[in-house]
Amino acid sequence: MSDAGETVRQFVASFEQRDADLLGTFLDDAIVFSNHGDPEVRGKENVVQVWKRVFTTFAQVRFETIHQAVNGAIVLAEQIHHLALPGRESAAIPNMATYEVRNGRIVLWHDYSDGQSAREALNATKPLAAPQS
């Protein structure tokens, strides 16, 4: 994974597998992750722990890339984060992400979403319909 854009594409695609350890394979040991409005997280193991908690909280976590721009090691990605709480429909959360990739691993990752809008979108989702027998 030497191309920064391809590294990020594969990383984003891996979220659907809901495997935080798999996400860790894309991260540098000294990664710095910031999710706008939350405290910065440093180090691969700490970032993996964050995503383990996210995967236990949400029934669905899927990132969709709308546009991606690459300039050397820097990748900018306009994304929609599809998140669903257990038993609820998915909410579409607009997001902008910045990644820096070195030696095939993500060393810097900033996510920018409006937390208030995200909470409102999640709260507005409807319960999933019960399966018909």
C-alpha cells in the first residue's frame, strides 16, 4: 500500500467489516486521530480501542467516499458516514476527513462532522420494521 489514495480507499472500505483490529493494520503506531469536538487520540492501540467501542455501540458503520483528492501524502475525502443504532434505520452523517499517509500507513487522521447534526440525525431515525413471518 504505497499510494496514499489507495491506502485511504482500502481503509474506508474496511469499516463495513466492523473489525477494529483490521483498521489497525492501516495505522502507523504513532497515529494521531481527531474527531472534531472529541479529545485527540494518540497511538494505534488507543485508536483501535476507540473503534472497538464504536462498533459495539452502532449496528452499522459504513463510510462512503463522495470525492477524494490526493496530493502526495495528503488525502482529503468528502464522506458520508452511515451509522445505525441497534434496531434503528441508518443515519447519513456528512463528514470531511484529512489523512496523512507515510510508508503505507495513516499517521494523521482528522474527521470533521457537525456533532449536533449527527446526534439529531441519529435521534430522528425510525425503528427497523419487524420481520414478517
